[in-house]
Amino acid sequence: MIKKFVKHCLTGKDNETFDIARVLWALGALSFLAFVGWTVYRSGAFDAQNFGTGFGLIMGSGGGSVWAKAKAEPEPETKNEL
């Protein structure tokens, strides 16, 4: 179930073709969270304003990149049933 959810999050309209923009967006967001976690672990300090600004920029730019290439995604196959 989780594998299917992740696949649907990382693929295009057809849910088969992996979308490089979505994959890089997910990797960027996970890397950001990992680096913030490591920094908090090492220093004990957390700056919510900087975290919110940085994470908001990652999420906004990722959404923008997916939107910008939305028309280039392969369409799902339709079954013609007569």
C-alpha cells in the first residue's frame, strides 16, 4: 500500500512513467528535512522562521516545476470498449 502511494506521488498522469521533477522534488524535500534534523541533533537549536522559509521555497519551486511540465506528461491509456 505504501509502495503504491509513493509510486503515485512520483509518477505522472499515467501513474507508470516516473516524473523527474517529482522525484527531484521529493529528494530535495527529504534531504532538507534530514539536514535540519541533523543540525538540531548536533546543535540543539531550531529556527522556525528559517525552516519555514526554506521548506516553503522547496515546496513552492517543486510545485511550480511540476505545473510547468504538466502538458508534457504522457496521457494515461484509455481502453476502448464497444
